Amino acid sequence: MDATSVDACGWFAVFTKSHHEKRVSQHFVDRGIENFLPLHSEVHHWTNRRKTVVELPLFPNYLFVRIARTDRTPVLRVPGVLSIVGGSDPAELRESEIESLRAGLRKGIIEPHAYLVAGDRVRIKTGPLCGMEGVLVRKKSSLRVVVTISEISRSMAAEVDAADLEHLPASKAYAAKASSIH
């Protein structure tokens, strides 16, 4: 791929069959399609009292591909792919979101979290997730920011220090949505 075609590429979320994320990622590699499957480690306890560390998708049923907006057909032909998020007008993710995900995973500060819509809106000021915005939550004595990738309706939680956050005023649309939940 030459420099011009790389510049025209963007990151798009791909929706897969359940438990097919790793297989789909390998199909993309085999076909020369750049992709990113964020994985996190989890300890599973089996009934025979054995513990095993397994690598699971951070966002079940989703992975990301870097393609030109017009090159959707090769992606959709991969076994296990159900759709590109957004359909005929796919939702492009920012390069900075993908890079922040990669940095957070390398540092081991990201884990899956339930999709949230209520809480204080914050922006992370420093560290590998700098610039990302999310919802502030507490877990025991620590603070976490739940960052949402709205294009795929999935969230992740990152442990942060209060000094690394700045409060964001809630938008009117966000405040109305949050108040309708309660």
C-alpha cells in the first residue's frame, strides 16, 4: 500500500459473530487487512481448582480495521464478519482513540466495563489515555474513568488519579439523557 492510500484510510469497527473475534482477526491478517483486536488478560478458575490466564476481547464481538471508506467489500467477505458499524455510512474512529487503546493495553490499565451513561463527565489530562473523555466512577478507594466508544456501544474502565482529570460540563443532550434514566 502506498503513502497516499494509507492517508485515505481510517479505523472502522467491525461487528463479528459471537466468539469469532480472534479467528476474524487472523483472516484479516491472511488477507493483508490491517486490524486491531484489543485483548485483556483474565484469570479463569476451573472446577478442578486450576487457574488459567486467558486473553479475551476487550469489546466482545468487535474489532477494528484500517481501510479506505470505499473498501468495505473485502472486509464484509471475511468469514465471521456480520457488518461494519454504521452500515452504508460507517462510523470512523479517530486515530487517537486507537492509539490510546493500544497505549492503555500496553500499560495494563484497561479492563472491560459495563456501558454507562450517567455520572460526571471528565477528560484525562495526562498519561497514555490523555485527551480521552469518559464518566467518572469509584471502585473501592480508587477512581476510574469509564471511556465509551459510542460507535460500538462499548466501554472500558481505566484507573486514574484525580489530579490527572479535568471536569467537563455535561452537554444539554447528555444531561437530558442521563436524567431520563433515573
